[in-house]
Amino acid sequence: RELALDILTHSSRDEETGELVSGQQAPIGVSPPDADGQRGMKYGYRRFLAIELINAAGDEGKNADEAAKASQAAILAELQRLEISPESLDDGSFTFPVLACESKSNDPLSDLDVNVSENGARDPMSDMDWSTVCAHYRAQDLTASQIAERLGRFRPTRNEKPSASWVMQHLEILEAAPEVQIKVHQGELSVWAALQILRNAKGAATPDASPAETLEAQRQTLGNMIGED
């Protein structure tokens, strides 16, 4: 929402031609077209989603909360300033442009590095963000030590370089229940506390416990912790 508004507020109309000048500050990275002419996105996902929200005129659907409604009102006001009608977006007669550049790199690790450096340069990434990053590097067959070494330049731990055990812990919390992961992402629960919930649930589970039963055990533990606070 914030990025969509930032793009809009930096957008303008050319004084001579009246053409829209996008306020997107940096292009997204896309791969060269494949045999079917399709391109993949390498980085810039937040920018792409922000522009998708603009093209939806800020409408987040039936489940929009009060914050979403306030965001939509602000987006609509900016669209009006730019002389873009929501109707033109709805019927497809106008589409807010996405600025993109072709990345010819064939190295997935280099593409990941660019993605992480872009995100790390903006708002501080949460522990769940770093967990996802670790999982992407792990999918490229890097060991925990190699991931820790690669992430050292980005200083995810702020004060010191990450260790292999830091990487393993962040990979492990990807097994936690969604509710636990959300609280870690929001900074309401530490990685250590999330791991205790996960490990306690696994320890209390019977050998033949289903994944759903293990998830329920985590939810109960989390509920008890919230109740005690």
C-alpha cells in the first residue's frame, strides 16, 4: 500500500505531451523471453504488486479492513490528480505501466543476491523474511555455512555476521504453524520462542501424529502464552 502510494505521488503528467511519467523509482528485473515469449520476474516483486494494486484502483476485495479502505481512498485521490479514472482501469482501456529491465544473468545465486540487497536497503527485513531468503539459497544447494557466508555482506543480524546455526534456526521456523510465523514476522515473538513452541509440539506429539495434530499443539501452546501475557 505504502509503495503504491509512493509510486503515485512521484508520478506526474508531462507538461508538453500530457503523457504519464511513472514515479516508479527503479525497474523490476525480468528474464529474457523463453520459447513462448514469456518472461520471468527476477526481482522487484513488491514494486510489481504495488502497481497491480494501483491497477485495481486500490481495491483489495471484500475482506478489506479499515486501513485498506483508507489506502484505497488515498490511491483514488492520486489517480484523480493524474487524470486516471478507475473506470479506465476496470475496463482495461488504461493500464498503469510497469517499468522493467532485462537481466541477462544466468546465475540464480547472483539474482538472489540482487533481490536480497534491494530488499535489505529498504525497510528492515523481519526474521521470517530472512527465513525465506535462507530457503531460497538452500534451494540452490548451498550449505548452512555457505548461506551464512553469503549473507554476511547484508548484515541480517545487524551487529555481527550470521552463523551456520543462525541459518539452521531460520530454516527450522519455516516448519512452524502459520500463526507462529506471523507473530515472528510482526516482531511479537522471537525466533527462540518460536522454536521452543515448535520443538515442544514435536516432542509432545506421538510418533504417529499427523502434521495437523502437530500444528494444533503449536496453536495451543501459543494460545496459552498469549493468555498468560
